Amino acid sequence: MSHNHHNHREASWGKRLIITMVMNLIIPIVQIIGGVLAGSMALISDAIHNLSDFTSTLISYIALIIGKKDPTPQLTFGYKRIEVFAAVLNVAILYVACVYIAFEGWKRFHNPQPIEGYLVIWFALIGFAANMIAVLLLRKGARENINIRSVFLHMLTDALTSIGVAFVGLILIFLPLYWLDPIVSWIIVALILYSGWDILKNAFHILMDATPSGIDIQSVHNEIIAIEGIVDVHHIHAWTLSPHRIALSAHVIVPDQPLSAVDELASRVREMLYRQFNIDHPVLQFETQNYEEADSFCTVKDK
């Protein structure tokens, strides 16, 4: 039932990504036209940022669809991790956009040009409204899925930068401080770099099969051996299968006993792992004799 509920949520995420995608195709085109008419690099930069989000949202949607495919003999864990690769690709697209924005901003800083403040304000507010709608649509999915979260952060960053661009337009109505326009474009770059870095760190964590955030291996060890009938546990590994699934493997030491008794014990361990650590894919190897110098987790030594 939990898998059906998750599939229902994913279907909802897909529909919301489509709506976000459409908005991020139409609004940037409008903003680019406005940026050219107003002569504002900041507005054009905001539009390019939004347009890059159309591409990233398209990638995220494709990844969400592919991630639903069933496991195969070659890919026994399925395709869910493609969402992590999609998130990394999204950040890469944004970082390429950063290079262009920074370069154009540098040219405008050294050669300021007149800017139509009123046009900047109105077109920036259009972008803000569209991005905030997308933020509200994707907020719930961002809590559970790194792929959705990458798009959500793009939208939130865009909404904030649109406000900044509108504020610059307001200043330019009263003061000819045209050098503020490229400064704001550099602030946009800084925001993109900051938001993208967190996504890259999370993706690296998953791809390296690192212990998921919030799970302490020693605590897992203590909780398992606290279960009556378990002598010891070692070679514990915990990793993220996909943005919403956690796996664990462990060697569990028990007294010699019938297999049926071990099955009942394994069920208790699995229930505890899911209840206390949200681990939904435990792989347990039961043994009756401990290894010498066994540690809580495996270490591979070069010979």
C-alpha cells in the first residue's frame, strides 16, 4: 500500500512538473523581449535563468518517468537513481548559464547603458508571479525527492532574483545608477552557485553510497543487539537506493537454532529498522559464529 501511495504522489509530481515546464518556457520568452526593450542585462539574465529551468524541468520530468521502470536482471535496483543524475545535470546547466551571465554583466559594468526602469519592474514581477506558483506546486515533492527539490530550488531562486531585478528597476526610475544592473546579475550568479552546491553535495552523498543523513551506524548496531535473541551484529552498511529509499546490510550473530526461529527474528529486526530509522530495504545475513576482530562495518585492507 505504501508503494501505491508513493506512485500516486509521483504522478502528482509529474503533472506539477509539466505545469512548471510550460510556465518556464513562456515567461522567459516574455522576459527576454522585455529585457531587450528595457536594455536591462539583469532582466535578460533572470530570463535566461528561467529558460534554463525549462530545460532542467524537462530533464527532471523525463527522469521521473524513467525512474518508474521496473528493475531488470542488469539493473536489479531499478532506475530510480537516474533522478540523482538528472539533478546533477540540472545544476550543470545552471552553472553554464552563470558563466554567460557573469561575462555579460562584466561588459555592462564597464560600459553602462541606459535602462527603462518601468519595463524592468513589470517584466520582473511577471517572472516573480510565475515562479511563486511553481514554488507552491512543487513544495511538497521537494521534501521527499532530490530531483524535485532541485527544480523547487531553481524556482525559489528565480522568484527571489525577480524581486531583486524589480527593485533595481525601481531605483533606476529615480536615479541613473545603471551600474547596478550588472551588479544584480552577479548576485543572481552567486545565488545560483549557492543553491546548486547543496544539490551537488546531496547527489555526491547518494552516488558514493554514503550513510544517509540522520542515520548513525552505532545507533543501528545498538538497537539490533538490544533485540532479544541476537548475540552481536557487524559489517553494517547503510546507503540510499534512491531519494526516498534506504537500504541496509548486516551480518547478525544468533545462537544455533531452527530456520523458522530465525525468520521470526529477522521480521522483528526489519520492523525495528523501518520504524526507528526508516530503512525499508534491509538485507540481513544470519550467522551462528562471530568473525575474529569483526567491526561494525567492513574495512578492506590492501595485501
